[in-house]
Amino acid sequence: MKKQVAFEEALKALEAVVAKLEAGDVPLEESVRLFEEGMSLSGICQKRLDEADRKIELLLRKPEGPVLETEDESDILGTEGREGG
């Protein structure tokens, strides 16, 4: 089973990839490999940020209802298909 990469770890690795690509002294094949790695790391970072955002939204809920609503609130709260009440 693959270990889940922490946001900070993925971000640091992404920054290293970007620095290598910006340096411009990497052969084309290596640049393509680095780009693919960077896209993967970017996806990991976005996923971690989305997870954190959902957790924050849930924590901000009050007993009488949400503090703020989002487009995907039903997805976050698992209320899709439920009737009000």
C-alpha cells in the first residue's frame, strides 16, 4: 500500500521540479518526465487543499445550520437525496 504524501512534502517536491524546469538546462525527455511528475504533485497538493477546505467547512457549521453554503455542500455533508427537516 502506498503511503499518503503530506501536503508540505508534495509542495516541496513540486517546487524542486519547477526550479529544475525553470533552470532550462534539462534535456527534453527529462523535462517531459519532470513535467509529468509536477502535474502529479500538483494534483496531490490540490487534493489535500480540498480535503482541508471540506474539514474547515464542517467545523464552521452551527447546530442551527451552516455558517456558509457552498455549491457542493450536499456532497460535503452527505445530505444529497435527503429532504429538509
